[in-house]
Amino acid sequence: MGIRAEARTAAGGRKSLAQVALELAELGSKVKPGEGLTPHSIRSLGIDASWQTILKAAKLMVSLQERLWERGLAIEVLRDGREWKIIFRRRFEGLPAEEVARRVRELYFPNPDEVDVLLVRLLSLGADSPDGAVKLLPGPALERALELGLVTESAGRYHLTELGVAAARSALRMYPELKDGE
């Protein structure tokens, strides 16, 4: 925000739509995901603007987010010497594979699901062949792993299939903390 805009806001003037949008973006990291906010709750969290301006800013943000997401774009604003540049690039273009995996995990899979935990546990127990099969208590994760063909049962004992071993190794790459026995 420029000096004039700061002075106008500090003197009780109206905030720009851009300023309210930036404040809403900051607010997003302070509230629980999925929590609905009212005009009163937004004001109590520090955004001092009319409800109409807050609503316009939120609608603008949603529209921009949807359009960029649909097109798979990211925008960067850079200064090159005395010249400003706006760069459009593909969302993950040019990033190392590890960085792409980290970002995908953060966006879509922040926590391992119970099947991932089960597969890694079986792998760590050496249950990757009929000889290493182990007894397990029935449960939704085991049922799902059986349905997906990741685990197989033989004489009341369970072990990973070839696909299950690959899935367990992938889960370990995605969630290295599982190796420590989450």
C-alpha cells in the first residue's frame, strides 16, 4: 500500500478494494478451514471496512483464484532493474520434483490416510510376501486395502501385494514421518 493510501486509511478514509483483499488473504491463515465468517466476526478479527467492500474483495479473490486454477497458472511480479515485469507461468513449471511433491502434498494431501499408515506399517514389518504375512485386526483401512488390491489375505494372515509394496514406498516418499512409526 502506498504512503497516500496509508495516510488516508489512518485518517479514517476508505480502504481500497486491494487493501481489503490483502487483509482477507491474511485473515485466511488465522481462521479454521471451512469456518464461515459474519461481518461482525470479520470486524472483530481486524478488518475495518464496510461489508459491501469485504464482499466485493472476497468475490474478486474467488474469481481470480478460479480463473488461475482453471488455466493452471501462477503469476509473479518481479522488478528487473528499473523495470517491473509480470510473469505468467505454469503452476509447477521449472520446479524440482521434490518441490512439486511438497506443494501437491500441502494442497491436496496434508496428512496420510489410514491406508497409507497401514501399508507403511506392513512394509516395516516385512509383510511384503506370503512368508512375511502377519495377523491383523479387521478394520476400515484393511478392508479398503484389500478392495484396492494392495493387501492380500492367506490363512488369516495379511501381506502386501506387489502394488501394495509400490504404494507403501510412495507413501513413505510423500510422508517420510511415517518411517518413524507415526
